Amino acid sequence: MHVIILAGGSGTRLWPLSRQRYPKQFVSLEALGGRSLFQLTLERALRLADPEELRIVAGDEYFFHIVNQAAEISIPLNETQILREPAGKNTLPAIALGLESIAPDAPTLILPSDHFIAGESRFAEIVRYAETYAHDRIITFGVVPTYPETGYGYIEPADFGAEITEVRSFHEKPDSQRASEYIQSGFLWNAGIFLLSPAVFRREIDRANPEFSSVFYTDESTEKRFEAITSESIDYGLLEKSRTVSVAELSGVEWTDLGSFDALANFLWAVSSEKPEIIEYDAQKNFALSETRDKVIALVGVDDLVVIDTPDALLVAKKGATQWAKSIVKSLASQDHPAADIGRTVYRPWGSYTIIDEGPGFKSKRLTVLPGKKLSSQMHHHRSEHWVVVSGTARVEVDGNSILLRKGESTFIPTGSQHRLENPGKITLHLIESQIGDYLEEDDIVRFSDDFGRG
């Protein structure tokens, strides 16, 4: 069996915990043992497929997240398995792109990268059973609802309670009254997981959506095809139009789409014994999460609030209204506000940096460089830098001279000097960078060479 992982979502509904350049599927959560949802999805996929049978579809900006996070959990991926979308055009084009490199009759499971599933063995068992039906059909997977969720789509099965049955109809996200009616009628949550073969997909897309088929299946480059197609979900573009769709019930499996802070709050309360440092007086049913360790959050006289605290942004929302975070990101992006894209921690192909403090003429960062990685060979016109190694080993080149720095050792990089930082060791390098200068923005970088193709 092949598995396609869809990892291109922007995660804007979980702002400010996630950002457009660091969406929710890549955010590490303590409740998940310090792993990300993407990493858990990779492990889920390997219960059903060999490593070489994996395909990951995502935008180019997430490529290094995929490579680095797979390496963290010792899953080998090569570049041909990571299929880069030239533009985000929703799930239908992403799935079509992923299926292109898979044999026509090979059963293929489509997994979102931002879902949590408990009961992995049972999930794999259900998928293997559904595989026997997938030679000539599209199989989708449904979850028995536990409450009237308005953020999920619903599936009406033809035979209620059957392990696999035909889909009678799909229903988009309802209001709360209709969601309650759906539950009473035996509808299932649409888990957004699919099992099909490339041949069945192509046959059904040709029949049900010839407009898409005529644009996507051409000899043009991927870039031109994505430029020409419209943004379309697999639900609208195929499933609701196809007559060969069945649903398998994920019985005995706990499934959660962490698509809002309401869902995240319920999930964290259920799986984690560690609670945030929160003090409440005349307050109840609040959820608070802070990225700053040991920060105390005090709530007085308020109920049913979600409070998300990060070093550069604070979200306070009424429960049930956290879906508006997506609109906040849109508003920030329209103002070119950096908080829409990045937080205090910025991820790079070589690791990350976190801004510790800044003010007129100075900026302090904590740099994390992964084993074997190196920054570009570069120069700055307007700032000098002082590096102090906190842990690990650093190889530093300055104007052609190379030195090795260990824990507690430091070096100075004068303004205008060509320099490069490398981690030659087997453990992660951590160092403190102190910048002094009249201009300290990231565009004051002149690159001479770079392992990651950045100009």
C-alpha cells in the first residue's frame, strides 16, 4: 500500500500558536511527547507502507520542515518523495499530484498531516480491511460523533452501523441545531481520510469533473498546470459527484481534527495530565496555553475563554469563536505584519533562531543548528556579531580563517567580514548571538554560497 500525506495546510486557525511559515502540523506539543502531528502521521503511515511507498505533498516553503522532522524520528526520505506544490490549490490538486508517481492499480491511502488518532493498531486494521473494497471504489472514513461539532463535515451512510457501506450523501459544516439532527440521524463525521487507486481516481475525475481533468492531465509543467487550475477540495471536486464512494466506520478509534483551539483544548485536557499554570477566581471552564514556561496566567470573573499566549502575540477568545483566528491572520497579512508569518522563533533549513531581546542598536538571538548543518557564507553591511557557544561544537570561518569553538567559548564577527557557522558534531549546537549595529533586519545579508539554494 502507498500513502500520500497532505502537509500543505497553513494552520491559520491556530494562530498565534502556529504561523503561515510554521503551521500546526509541524508544531511540537508536550502532550504528544514533544512530537508534531506531522511526525505522528509519518509513523502512522509506516504501519501500512514501507518508507519508499510514502509521498508527501506540500508547498516549497515547508520542504525543510518535512526533511528535518522526518530525520528527527529516523525516517528516511529522499527528495523525490516530497512533491512540491507550486501554489496551494486545496486538496483535489494536491492528491492528483501525489498520485502521479504511483502505479495505477496500487491502493493508496490519503492522510492529512494535522489529525490525531488514538488506537493506531485498530486504525491500521480498519484500513487493511477497507483495502479489499478499494480496487474499484473510493473509500472514505467516518467517525461516530460524540457531540454536535459545527466545524466538521458529515457523511450520511446508506446502511447505518455497517463496517463499510455506500455513501448516501455528504453534508458541509452545519450550525449547531443541524449538527444535533445529523447525530440523531446516525450521520458520521467526515475524517478527511481516503483510500483509492490512481486508476479509480483518474476514471472518476474524468467522469465527474472533466473541467479539472482537462486542465490537470496535460503535458504542461506542474507550475503551469497549478497556475491554470482552480482551488478545489476533493469533497466538492470529486466525492460529491462520484457514484462509487463508500464509507468505512472508524469504530474503536479516537480521531481528532485539531482545527481550532476549542478542539485543541478538549484534546489537551483529555490526553495530558500537565495543566498550564492558571489561577482562577470567580472564573470557570477557561483554557489557557502559554509558550513561556512557568508563566502564571490569572483569570478573574470570566468564563469560557481561550487564552493563547506567545512571546509576540496574545489571543483571547470566547469558546466557540476561535475559528475567527483565521480572519485575524488575513487581516495581519493585509497589513504586511510579520506576526502573520512568523513568531519569535523562526525556522530555517539548518535549524532555528529565537529572538531573546531587542532594542535600538542591538538584538540578541538563541541559534539552534542541527548536526551536520551549516549556515550560508555571508556578510553584513550594518552589524557586527558576537557568538557564544552554549552547548555543542561550532566551526566558524571568518575571512578565510577557521576556528573550532566549544561550550563557553566565543568569537567576534566584525561588520563587513565574510563568515560562516557550521555544526560539525553529532549533537545539536546552541549558541547566543549578540548583534550590534544601526540596522538589524534579516535583509542585511549578502550570501556568497548556501547549501539550501538561497540567494
